[in-house]
Amino acid sequence: MYLIQFIFLLTFIFGGVETAEYSQNEIHIRINQLGYLPSDTKVAVVFSKFPVKENFQLINKATGKVALEIKPERLQTNEWGGFLYWETDFSKVTEPGDYFLQGKKSKSQSSVFPIGEGTYTGQQESLLEFMRQQRCGYNPTLDMVCHAKDGRTFFGPMADSTYVDLSGGWHDAGDQLKYLITSSYATAHMLMAYEMYPDRFEDKVNALGQSGPNGIADVLDEAKWGLDWILKMHPAPDQLFHQVADDRDHRGFKIPNQDNADYGWGANCYRAAYFATGKPQGLMKYQSEATGVANLAGRSAAALALAARIWEKDLKDPEFAGTCRKAAISLYQMGREKEGYQQGNSYGAPYRYNEETWADDMEWAAAELYKTTKDKNYLEEAKKYAVLSNTADSWTVKDSASHYQLYPFINMGHFALHGVVDADFQKTLEGYYLDGIKYTLKRAQQNPFHVGVPFIWCSNNLLTSLATQVILYEKMSGDKQFEPFLKAQRDWLFGRNPWGTSMFTRMPEGGEYPVEVHTAPYVLLDMQVPGGLVDGPVYTSIYNNLLGLRLLKPDVFAQFQNEHVVYHDDVGDYSTNEPTMDGTAGSILMMTYFSR
């Protein structure tokens, strides 16, 4: 994912980026476009190049009446982009309706946003719509079958180029690679979200993703698409594949069933399938680092153990439940025998998934297996892995990390384990989450939007994971003191940010959201599929050092770019505007939490 689409990008003839003209006295108001629950902390950010000397009015759109007049509070934080910043707090307004904020003198206005109990109801279903766009094999969004010949194996116990059936799964992002690294997490995350909130998901499509209910929640239909692929990737108790295709994929944008990539058997034919050996791999000069397979085996085992419970109890399908249970046990054993991590492979480029953690995944697997089997050995092993993982595997207590180095971006094992251990160990697990929340809260206090993540590549993935961590910590401990912090992270994603844009495609409808996304369906078919979480802003220093980036149109957000972070709604910016499968799936629990 994210590897440079050299040929495509260099065909464009656009020159330098034009800077938009704007008034130095212009006042900008940033709110959550998707809206607020009545009980939410509701705080807008106001900024300008010059001091703001007026009150702001919250106006009910339907009646035209002023619901509240607010004196803005000056923020003493970093002045990103040379702007001065204020906050306007309208949390006391709980009456349902559509509202907008307006400067009393300047008449500067925010976009219209709702307040109401149903504001987030069903919004997680849009994220599932994007997941269906990413399906490999049969793709219901495009109504086509692609990559049916995946794949031919390398590094496995069988001879190189032996055919194995690894069709299915999800394309990773704007490219068409498939990784167990990300797919295992996406699958397990969706299953945990369902297990926590089984009554909040809808049934509008069948197992193939086609319109029409099938008696199964759509989130489970989507998770099963991942489960079926994980089972293919684990064809025998001692065998595991970890990746299909590599950066030979990056030959410009293409419709999946017309893939022009050639892995040695001709274009649109077989693709390389990499066997997990726990050792460094690579067909060319760029070798991965690897010390084991426990990260992949553990996450996959967690997903399958969750599935075994859900399909047994909720879907009354003991046969599939038994298959998942058996595979979870053998995968966990693989992780025990080969502790360590397997990274992604590249072919001709230096970029890959750099995951270096694994104890968190084994904790999650052992906790889910204990809940599924009641075997106390899993419980004791889960506790040991929890201590081994601690907070050391988390980006939340660090100022930076390399690409996917500390993945997944939240240790779901702590929450999975919390409900089955004694009170003292529960406090230990709560403390691991709390350490990360407090560290990110300190970072958040240094910027005007109160965002707690470092702006490394895929900052939005970090942000939704941080929001999820606060939610899970609250459920574990009952401690609600971080609710305002949680809402600030959520609100950033839907427009309370320098650019005033949502970070999810077509959310909300009629709002400001990513359009010129780095995906083939948009570039070639002009399709705008809702629910895709884009990578998000990156440090300006990172953006300036990435190869092959070139904006293809004038930057509509030019006046809001700053010395700290940049974001572009532009096909040419693969670093900030490419929607990702795992980032989207990793947002589902957060969105479902707010859908109450």
C-alpha cells in the first residue's frame, strides 16, 4: 500500500500548485460536520490571522432563533500556520435540531450540523460499504470477479511457483495487494465490535455483498469474507501464508479484473504468494526483517476464536464454529513455536509494513481462546503476554514510529483479557491503557485542536485507535474523565481540523469530505464510495521528503497548510488521501459506540 505510482503520476502535466487568495481578516469556524449527541462536549474552533473581537451565536436553522450566544475563549497553544485560535463551547445546548455557528458582527458561518440522539445511528454501515468496495474475488461494488488465480507460492515448504488457492480477501488500499498483517486485524476488530454491540448493526446485504438481507448482520458478512481468506492462508496446522502480490502491482490505476501487473506468468494472471517462514524475505534487494510469525498467527487466532463463539452462539452454525476453533488453536500454537514478527515483503521498492511487535497479538489470541475453550492454560499465557507487551508495544507512549512498526495501533488484547482476570490484574491492564491516554493527552494540549496523535503516515488510523482505546478504557474502569478528549479526536475526523474536512469519504453527505482520493474506482470510474477513512495529515517534514508526490490540481486547502501538518484532497497525494481497508475497519468500533 502507498507505494509510488510512478508511471501514472508522471503522465500528468500540471505545474506548480496555485495558492488560493483569501482575506487576511477572514474568520474560520471548524465544527464536527456529522454532528453531536445531546450529551456530547460540543466545542468549535475559531481561527483568524487577526484578533477576533466578537461573540458567536448558535442559530437553529429551522427557526432562525439564537439558541446560545458564546464569548470565544482564546487558546494559548501553538499558532499553526500563523493563525490565532479561540474556542466556542456550546455543550449546554441539547435541544435536537440543525444548527450553525455565526459571528455576531462578521456573520462568518460554520456549515450546518445536527444535534440529536440519532446523529450517529447506522453510520458504521457506511464504513462497511467501503469494505465491500475492497473485496477481492467477487467485488459487489464493481460487480466483477478479479484475481481468481491467486497465487503461486514462494518461500514455502512446497516448490517455488506451486499453485495455492488464496483467492478472496480484501485489497489493502488504493492498490490491490493483500496482506494478512492488515486483514487479520480488520477481521478481528469487526468481530469484537459486533460482540460488544450486537444490536446496533443492520442487515441489508447478503454474504456476497449484494442488496437484500440474509438474516445475518452485515458486519458479520464482511468479517466472514476475511475469515474465509484467513482459513485459506492457513491450509495446514503448520502452514501460514502472509501476503499475496507485491509492489509489482504499482503500474498505475487499474480496474481489478483488468490488472496489468505481471509476476512472471503474464499480465492479469497468477500473483506471488508469500509463505510465513519467520525469517527475512524478499525476491530482490529489499529484504524484510522477520524473527517469527507470532504477530500474524496471534491476530489470526484471535479473529478465529471470536468467530467460533459468534457462529456457535449467535448464528447457530456449529460446523463453521468448529472449523474456526480448530484453526485458532493451531495458529496460536504456531505463534508459540515461532515467537517474533513477520513483516511485509517488497520487490523493487524500499517500502513495506515494518511491524515489530507480537506479544500484544498473542495476548489477544490467548484471551479469546480462553473465553472460547475455557482452558486455563490460555488464561495464564495471556497474562504473561500482557505483561510482556505492557505499553512497550504501543505508539501512544512514543513521539514517533516507522510505518506500521507498532501495529496494530491498539492492543485489543488488554480489553479481551480484562473481563476474565482478578481485580488486581484488571487494574494493571487498565493502567496500560491509561498510560497511553495520559501521554497522548499531553501532546493534545500543545495544539489548538486537542489532537493527541503524532502525524506520521496513517495518522488517522492512530487517531481512531486512540479513540477506541479511550472507549475500551472507560468500559473497563468506569472512568469517564477522558470523554472530552475522546470527543475532540472524533470531531477532528469530521471537520474540526484546519482544513474543515471530514476524513471519511462521503461522510456526511453534502459536507466537505475527501473526493479526489487515490483509488482506481474514483480515478477511472468517477465512483465515490462512502465510508473510506483516508490516511490523514502528515508532518510537513515527512510530506516534503516522500518520493513521487505531485499535486495534480491547485491545492484547495493551500491557505490552511502550515509548518506542522499538511493534508491534500488530491489524487496525487498518496500519503494523505488514500483510503485504507484496515483504517476503515479499525474505525467501526468507535463509530458503533457513538451510534447508541
